[in-house]
Amino acid sequence: MKNLHKLYIVFLGILVISCGQKETKKEAYTLKDGSWRVTLTVQDAKELPFIFTTTAKGIEIHNAEEQIPIRDITIKEDSITIKMDVYEGVLKGKFTDANTIHGQFEKVSLDRYVPFTATFGETKRFPNAKGEAKATISGNWETVFSPEVAADRYIAKGIFQQNGNTVTGTFRTTTGDYRYLEGTLNGDQLQLSTFDGAHAFLFTAKVTDSTMIGEFQSGNHWKEPFTAKRNETYELPDAKSLTYIKEGYDEFNFSFPDSSGNMISLTDENMQGKVRIIQIMGTWCPNCLDESTYYSTYAKQHPDVQFIALAFEYAKTKEKAFNNIKKLQKRLQIPYPILLAQFGTSNKQKAQEKLPMLNHVLSYPTTIFIDKKGKVRRIHTGFNGPATGDKYVDFVKDFENFVSELKNE
């Protein structure tokens, strides 16, 4: 009995002590109103920065003239989750204090995770740029990426505007552009970056008035060298000559499902006698989003033209792929069907297998123009988005003129 009595006293003491201990509650935070500078840590411990500002509805990410609204923000105690409105990417972090957040930029389907730090009150993308620029880089640049590796080598055209040591612009390639780049020229050191929720790009280079030697990093999974020389007359190959119907094929056709499970094909009765615009794209692709934004506007104004998008998704399941498609359709109010052509990978060779009549799928996006009789009249590889300035204006003018010709035949 004595032992039982002692055991009871010990148990009662433990109970009293444990009840007296209060669980430590995590401090609740909010995003302060104003400017936040975010730095992603990429390879070689380099910082890839961007700026976002808080708004009444959420936040806006800034890249040169581009503002990207983000509405899906969740804060619970010291944890914050910022989900991109269209893309899969998520910023997940924790407040270490009211002015600092540490976390990761995550793209789970691709198994990519990039550390980041967000700091309140900083307004400059590259705050270390204090010296005067030692070169002038406004203009056009003939560029080669991975110049020493034949398998990776590709050409591009740099288009830049400089004001003091502030630089904006982009690189155009044969398959699209590298978005709205913003940065500085600090002495002879060029620094440019962009972040749009799908891609995080950093370009650094040593420059003169006529040359660049630099490095391109995409997230923390890819980097490659590039060289460039000033060439005001340089032009990329014609985007209408890169992709074509292979010999032996008389037509372009497919049969892929929409989100309701309906199989849709160009041989369907309701497709006959119309000008048809086929868009090869992916919901994960920023250039495709730019193109879809323009096509949606045009399609609403010209309902007699039939647009159909073929989505090649890297989402690992059909359900997730269709969820991404529905998300994009809702965000952009896309009036035309988006069919699921492939999921689990966005590999271009696999895509070409789904469309064997094409010589290759070189780019997301690619647009195929089909006349009222079902004949392919043009294939346009890539897309010159708004970041390319005059090239985007030229594309819109050429697109509308050509479609008008097809409609009037």
C-alpha cells in the first residue's frame, strides 16, 4: 500500500507540473504593406532577386513593365503560402520576424525546390549597383547560348534599353522569349532577372560597348554560358519556316479529350468549313500564357474562327493536368477548348510522337493555321510576347492580316 501511495503522489505531481506548463503559441504575422525584395538562392550561391508589393487584393510581382497579380495567399501564425494564380509554383515560408521570411519556391511535379529570403522595405532589385555604367548596351545583340557544346547550342537576339545603369529588355530565341528582364549595369557587370511564378531566370555578364560574356541560370537546376556581340541588323530565322508537315502526310489531325472526357478531332462535323487555329501549348509555359491571352481576346471578337489548344502537361496525373487546364481557362476566360494531348512530361520528342505529321515539336507554343478546306497553310514556331516590344506588335498585325485572308477565301 505504501508503494502504491508513493506512486500516486508522484503521478499527481507530474500531472500538476504538466498542467502548469503553457504551450508556447507561435506569433501571428501579416504581410506588411509596401515593397518586399525576394532573393532565390541559385547555383554558386548567387542571388536571383525580384520585387513584389502588397495590394488590397493580394500582391503584385514586378518585372520591368510587367505586373503579375497573386491572390491565393494563406498566412497561419508564422507560416505563409503564396500560390501562383495559374502556374504550379508555390512560395512556402516562415516569418522569422515581421520583416523577414525564409522558405522555398517549390515546383513539386518537377521535384524542384529553391531556397528564398524575402525582406520588407527593400525597393531595389540589385541594391549593389552603385557605380556608373561603363558601357552602353541599348540596342540589338547577336547571341549564342552554350556556344562550345553543339548539342546545347542555340541562337538568340538580345534586345535592351538602358537608362543610366538601369537595364530592361529580353532575349528572343527561335522558340520564344525570356520574359521581362530587369536589372542593372554596375560598372561593366550586367545583372538581369525575372520571376513569373513558372520560371526564375538570372543573367550575369561582363560587357563592353560591343561584347558580352556571361552566364544564364534557370532556377537552381540549370546554367549555361552565353556570348553576344552588338549587331543592330541581326535577325533570327523566320518563325514560319522551322516547323512543317512531313512528306507523306496530307493533313493535320488529332483526337484528344477535353475536360469532360469528350474526344475532339478536326474531322468532327462542327469543325468543317471553318478557319481553324491549333495552338500547341502547356499551362506551365509563360509564353503560352501570353499567347493565350491574345488568342482569347481575338477569339471572342471573331467567333467564326475556331481555336483549339492542345496541352502538353508535365503534371503527373490526368486529374492534375486537367485541374491546371481549368485553372488557366478560368483565369484568362479562354472561350475555346483546351484538350489534353499529354501528361506526365512536356518532352518535345514525346509530343512529336503524338503529332507524327510534324517534322518536330520545336517549341511551346507552336501555332498551326488551317484553312476552310482543311489544308495547313502556315505553322508558326514560338511566340514573340509583349516583352519583345515591336516584334509583338508585328506578330499581331501579321496574324490578323493572315487570318483575314483565310476567312475571305
